[in-house]
Amino acid sequence: MTGHEEASAQLTISFGGWGASSNAPRWWIFIEARPTVDSYEMMVREPEESLYFGEGLLGRGVGRNEALTNEHTSDFFAVADCIAFNDPAVKSYLSGKAVDLVGRQSTV
């Protein structure tokens, strides 16, 4: 999807109000996390690279430049870090191990 051959986890993170009664606009960013020798690095990508591009449910896709100058930049990186540190599948994948689903809650 991003044209890179190395492993990466791709996260689409949405912020704002939900539902017809919400006055808060909804928007989303697309982050790619790549493993490094002892951790991982994250990079904001363009919304057109996300599988969710064009889907209205998550709100307006925010481009890299806008995302990095947004007042909520630290918030969406905190959410991405929380996923990378706490989701067993993402954490194991970014650690270079076999994907571990143990402890992951089912959404069904």
C-alpha cells in the first residue's frame, strides 16, 4: 500500500464527534509504524494511501502537513503508541515476532 517492502503496521485514527447530534467535526489521520532494531518509528502518511480514503464514516482525511501542525498532534501519536504498546498483535508484529492474538478482545 505504501510502496515499501519492509514490514509495517498501518493505523487509521479518527477524532471528533460521533452521530448526527454531534456538532464536533470528525477527521482522521493515517500513520505507518515500522519496526526498528529495538522499537518502532511512526510516520504520518497521506490520507489517499489509507484503505479508508473516501469513506465518510471516519470524517475528513487529514494530510501529513496539516496533521503535523494540528493542535492534536501529540494526542494522535499517543493513541498510536497506545495501540503499538498494548495490542498484542501489533506489538508482536512490530517486535519482529510471530503475530500474537492471545489477549486480544474479540469485536464480535
